[in-house]
Amino acid sequence: MQKQMISSVRELNVYKKSFEVAVEIFQLVKTFPREERYALTD
């Protein structure tokens, strides 16, 4: 089995999956009431 060189962190599976989860969390948080969003960032 031949290993390939990675030229960017974006090629890593762990990066791809974590980015997908981050987008899902972002979309979910947008549905929260304004007070709850403020409490998360406070």
C-alpha cells in the first residue's frame, strides 16, 4: 500500500467531519432564541 502526501489539512477526513459537525451546530444555534445565543457567547 502506497501512502499519499497530504498537501492541505482540508484533505484529512477528521477535518472534513469536524467541519460538517461545526456547520450543523452553527445551523442549530441559529434557531435558538436571541437570549440563548448571547449566553453561549458570553
